[in-house]
Amino acid sequence: MRTLCVYKRERGLFIMRLDKFLKVSRLIKRRTLAKEVSDKGRISVNGVPAKASTNVKAGDELAIRFGQKVVSVKIDQIQETSRKDEAAEMYTILGEERIPDNDEE
């Protein structure tokens, strides 16, 4: 039986699938929702559109589109699991940008 590795060490850095990181860090509540959002092209890693299976590591920058805003986040650390009070330590919010409605133009 093959097991899915979502947390591994590569070249001295810990890496994790994007959908798993979003769930563990609590940026997105459920992993299935994180997969759907990323597969629709609403998330980019270091400026490149990313799928759920994209590997992320500390130092990567994410841009996540939530409705009418884009949240920019820098990954500070990768952990396989985290408690609710530790989740926010996994990333730093770099900024939030509102996307104007087409009606506002």
C-alpha cells in the first residue's frame, strides 16, 4: 500500500503540499476547500499560479484570492500539525488588496 507523504525534507528544507499547508495553517478551514480554490487558479506561489499538489517551503510567498480581496502571505515555517494558537506562527501576512467590482469602474 502506498502512503501519501505531505511533509518531507528536501535539500535541508521541509516542504509540504499547498493544500495541506493551507489547512494546517488555518488559512483555509478544510483541505478539500483548499484543493478546490487552488485548482481554480485563485492561489499563486511566488507569482506562479499553483495547483493543490504544488510543494511549498519556508520563504515562499502566497497570494490567495478570497472573494473580492487578495491576501499576500509569506510562509515562515512548515509544521505537519499545529494547534489553533500556533497556526498563525506559520506565516506572516504581507498585505491585503481589495479587488474592485466591475460595477465600480
